[in-house]
Amino acid sequence: MRVAIVHYWLVSMRGGEKVVEALCDMYPDADIFTLVYDESRISEKIRKHKISTSFLQRIPGAVRGYQSLLPLMPFALESFDLTDYDLIISSESGPAKGIIPAPGSTHICYCHSPMRYLWDHYHFYRSHAGLASRVMLPMLAPLLRSWDVNTSMRVDRFVANSHHVCDRISKYYRRHATVLYPPVNVDDFTPTTSIEDFYLCAGQLVPYKRIDLAVKAFSRMDRKLVVIGEGSQMEELKRMAGPSITFLGRTPFSVLKEKLARCRALIFPGEEDFGIVPVEAMASGRPVIAYGSGGALETIVPGVTGLLFDEQSVDALIDAVLDFEATERRFHPAILHAHSEQFSLRTFTTGMRAIINEELMIRKADKLRSYPAIQRALEAQLPMFATDTPTTTLQ
């Protein structure tokens, strides 16, 4: 069986790329297709595979400015020739599922999110975009949404990374999805008793992550906050930060691991589809103070593994931090780490194999039913093939 993995773009190592790594482990001979690729920022595990890029790769500056090429992405995806592949697994957050699969292939889409900048976050993205994007998006977005919905019909099975995303797939694509949480290497993180007096924010520094709330809140409280990550909002955040805020930028994994284990708590003020960093914090034995929406509702148990606040405001975050400090002793590192294990790489791999095998069996049975002679033979020997039987869904 020839396997293709299609990922929107390979320019960093975040949650989506961790899923690609897990798929690479499952299918070590798989070929990878992506719109643009920055080899220097991608793990060796992914680099070992044959990686094919689209014509966007040849456009000067595309690797850094790929987001500005959104109108060309449908054409680039459809240019990939996947004729010879039996199984296609698309990893979707930017466009990826829009490839053209062969009639006999099986296309499974692991969806981190329908494209946020076209759907639920459209107005937020537009309001924070540059002048050119604010002018062009209202004209381009309807065409891109239409393409996005139409290409959902090219998928045989959707797998969502959370119930939050499952609901959005149903809303925008009118398709059912099986929920399977993404893999987190929880065994890479170990609790420690050496807790230091600082809080931590980690992730991409872009507007929708709402790191600004944490910077403003901790500046006002004059409490120590360490910010790990890079992105378009870095300079703006530095300008609003007080002396108690430290920016480390992009750091090696060893530094992130140390800070996660030694912080008093992780601050997570944005709405995420799932949110891998909170699970990594819990695997490190540290609680999470998060905005109570999206994936945080599926990973954080209030009062056991963290606290949730109901409003994305500085005052609400300050109140949550003060509540945490009043009850900090009730959070136990061993319980936090044990809770994180349900999101392990092993759980993801087992679940994904089961889903793929089930879909391949369904497709094989459908193909057999399409041949009259085989249909008559099956009806005689296996009556279950004579009628359409409901399929099972793993949850």
C-alpha cells in the first residue's frame, strides 16, 4: 500500500507537525506533500521522508511569507499528482484536504481546525491584518470558503483533534468526524519539586493567542512572567510589558521543558482548538490557568489540573491568578502527570490505526458490493453484505 501524507506547510515544529511525525512513525515509507518547506526548521524524523513541495516553493520569499499566498493555495494543492497512492492522510488546518485523490484511493483527513481565517476567526484576523489584506479578504474569502466546502467532499473520513473542532466540521462542512486527540509526548516531561517564583506563557506570539492579556495582567500585578515563543506580535508585547516580564524568544526544547517543570503555573489566555502546551505543562506536574473555551474545556479539570476564567480580559485573568495562589497547595504533580497520559503518543497511534483500518475495510466492502457477480456470491454466503449496514464510529 502506497501512502501519502499531505500537510499544509512545513515551516516550523508545532502541534500539526507533531501529528505528521506520528504519522511518519506509523508509515515509515510514506511520501510527504506540502505547499512550502523550510528544511532548517523541521525535525530529522520528517526530513527522512521524500518531501514534495508545490510551485509556491519557487516564489521568492514564499517560505517566510506563505500566508500572503492564500489565494494561490487551492491551485497549488490540486497540482499534486497523487494518482499512485492507495491511502492519503491529509493534515488540515491551513488548506491540505483540497488535493485530488484517485477514485480508488482512501482519503482520511486529520483536521486540527477548519481554516480559522475563513470561518470563525475571520473578523478577528481581518481586523488585525494589514491594509492590503483588509481590502482583499472580503473579495477573496467567499471564493475560498466555497472551495473549502466543496473539497470537504473529497474526504472519505474526517478525524477531529477535539470535540470543539468536531462541532465546527459539522457546522461548516456538514460532515461527521471521529474525535481523536493529537499526540503529546508526555513521557518527555517530568515533574520536579524545585518550583520557582514565576509564571509561564509559551506559544506563537500572534494576536489570537492573547498573550497580551498575560503581559498586561502580570505587569499590573508586578509578578514574574516568562514568555517563550516568537511571532508577529513580539515587539508590540515588549512595548507594553513591565519590568517583571521576561521574553526568551524561540528556545531549545530543553529550556521549554525546564521552564514548564519549574513554573508556578502555565498561563493560557487564548482559545485553542486543542492546545498541546497545557498538556505538556500538566505532564510536567504544573497546573494551567486558562481561558475557559475551546480545547481547554477538554483537557483541564477545574480544581484538579488547573483553573478556568470566563472572560478574555485583564481583570478576569488577574482574579484567576489570585484564586490560584489562594489554593495553590491543592494541585498535586503526580495527579497532573497521570491526567496527561490520556493524551499520549501511544493513545493517538492506537486510535489512528483503528480508524484507518476501519475505513479501509469499509471502502473494500463498498468496492466488492459494486460488482454484481461478487454481490450475488456474497449474498449467498454472507447475508450481511446484501444490505447497507451501519458503520461504527470510534470515540
